Amino acid sequence: QVQLQESGPGLVKPSETLSLTCSVSGGSISSYQWSWIRQSPARGLEWIGYVYYSGTNNYNPTLMSRVSISVDTSKNQISLKMNSVTAADTAVYYCVGGGVSTRALDYWGQGTLVTVSS
Amino acid sequence: EIVLTQSPGTLSLSPGERATLSCRASVTISGTFLSWYQQKPGQAPRVLIYGASRRATGIPDRFSGSGSGTDFTLTISRLEPEDSAVYYCHQYGGTPRLTFGGGTKVEIK
């Protein structure tokens, strides 16, 4: 069973960079499409972007100028970096493993709350 | 952008009743990439249905999905107290590549 664990600072200052890491265990990182999805009361569930083990990315156009998602196959980790954050980026951030053929979001981390505040 | 509109916003039903949740897409989408999720308070969503009608592993058969084109439905045939949750539909395709509906909250009386 694939397990995902997000980690990173819970508090980020406005204009700074949000950095999160997702550790993958119990499954091959090459078998899935890895997304970051965030959830807030204002925006609901919002897809940020995904990466394949090959490093191929796709991002939400509304965020792509500020976001980078990468994969480290040696560590079985996926990383998210989002720069120039504002209070609107306050949300629970989920790391999610999706089926390459089904495109269903099969595996979710527990989520980590990131608050943007000075 | 493919917009998914879910209705109703809230559904309040008794145990044993049937729940019918709707997800309408702004354009015709492939049912192959339409899925449904259940989210309970304080938890991450979990997949219930993928490919519009295929139950995910371990999902009880009281959950079923149907639909095509722009109209998709999640049905819970006999509600149980543990079905109290928010349900989301999700599609893959278009730009942005993944989008979600706003959710339907199911309350058990």
C-alpha cells in the first residue's frame, strides 16, 4: 500500500517561498503521476501541478509562474516550491499519487496546513 | 477551463435512504477520466469511483457511478451513518489538466 507523508514549514511569510516535500513509501515512484493539490475554504480543491518520475511536469496555468514540482527518485520524494506567496496561498496541501492510465487520484497524504502570515 | 458544477449543495437524508448526487461539466468530457471522492472532516479525500462507474478497491457496492457527456451521477443506494461526508467529482483533461467540483455535503439525519 502506497503511503505518502508531506513535510515542511507550517508558517511562511508573505513574499517568501513555500517548500514542501512528500515522502513516498510502499510503492514505486515510477508507477504513478504525482500531484500537489491544495484545499482552502475559499478555493475548494485546487490542483497545483503534477510530475512523473521522468521529470515531466504539467502545472495549473493560474499558478505556473510561481510553482515548481520535482521528483527525486533516489530518495522517493516529490517536492513543491511556490514563490511569492500571499495570504491567498494559505491552505492544506496534499501530495497525491494518481493512476497513469485511470487518472484517478488513488493515494493521498494526510495533508499539511501551510499558513502565510507575517 | 472545464468547470464541474455539483448539486445539490447539501443533502440531508435518513439512514437507508437513497442519495443521488449530480456533477455537471461545462463541456462534454470523457467519462474515462471522471471520478468521485469522499472526504470526512479532518481527513484527506479518498477515491470511490473512477472511470465514471468503476468502484475503487474496497468501496462498498452501495456506491455506484453513472453518466456520460456532461452529466454524471454518484448514487449511494442505502445510506449508512458513516456515509456522512462531502463528496467531490473530479475530471482529468483540458486546461487546467485536473479540476474538481465544489462538493456536495451529505448529512445523515
